[in-house]
Amino acid sequence: MAEETIAGKVSLVLIDQKILKHLAKLARIDLTPQEEEKLLKDLEEILEYVRELRAVDTTGVPPMNGGMDLRNVFRLDQERRGTNQGQGMDAFPEGHDGYLQVPAVFE
């Protein structure tokens, strides 16, 4: 397995044909030679982008676990009385025990 070294630290793994074949086997996918060639090129482009991101100085930037600082906007669950359950039953062709009955979808 070929590894790239930056400033004495082991960095991203370089993906070659052997590693790609192993990954394809683990994923249980068959690749044609043309697909292998395209996938190797695509993966190298992705890794190059990650290398660029690793070069960005993030000193003093607090870690985030998402893209935005959002809070939960859902309301609390509360018991509600007086729902309209059962209304409209008289306008529906068939009903049973308070439920609307429709024709079967599956045989």
C-alpha cells in the first residue's frame, strides 16, 4: 500500500489498481477495465481535493459537528383533547371501528 508523507506524518493513502480491485471485491462489485480506469481517476481527484483541504490553516477555528448552529425547532409533545377523529365517516363509503376502509392495494 503506497502512502504519502507530508512533514514527517503519514498522510493519505495513494490508491492504485491493486487497492481498487481489493475495494471492489469487498464491495462485491465487478468492474470493467474502463470502469476501473475511470474510478481510479475519480478517486485520485477526490483525494487531491482532500489534500487541498488539509493544507488550510484551521488554527483557532472551533470544531463543528454540522454545517450550521441550529437548535431544535420542534414543539414539545403535548396531549391534545378534542381531535376530529371520526368526523367525516358518514361521507366515506365504508368504515369499520372508527377507521376508513379502502379497497385492497395488494393481492
